[in-house]
Amino acid sequence: MISNILLIQVNSSNTEFAIQSFVKLVSDQVILAVTAGTIVGILIMLYTPLHEFLKLAPLSWEQMLLAIGIACVAVLWYEVVKFFNQVLRKKI
């Protein structure tokens, strides 16, 4: 789910970097609501009594940071590709 949130930012443009897209999309109330809703949903599923019904185990802070780190690496590598494409376009 965290990767999907990041994918929205990365895939919103093939030429702009994710941070630039994020700055533009901050004012978009729909994206903001979906992102916040997803994060709140994850927290509710993992850290309320609902986790027992869903048979999920709450993550420790270390596990949560590891999951976020893996999601970032799995998605943000494309930012490097965008950077090199931008550099190559400027050379041509």
C-alpha cells in the first residue's frame, strides 16, 4: 500500500520528479484524501482490535520503517531513470 501511494507521485509525470509532482498534488483534495485515508486505514488495520479479526500482527517501529524503506527503494528507483533521461535530453 505504501508503494502504491508512492507510485501515484512517481507516475504522475514522466519528466517531473516525484517531489515536484507532490508539490503540485498537495493542493489536490482528492489525492490528499486518498493518501490520508490509505495511511489511516493501514494504521486502523494494524493497531486496533481489528487486527485480531483480520489475523494481522502489528508491526514494530523497526518493521514499519523497514517496510517504508523497501517501498521507497522499490518505487523511487525510477526517479534515477528520470534524472538520467533529463540529463541525456539536455546533452542532445
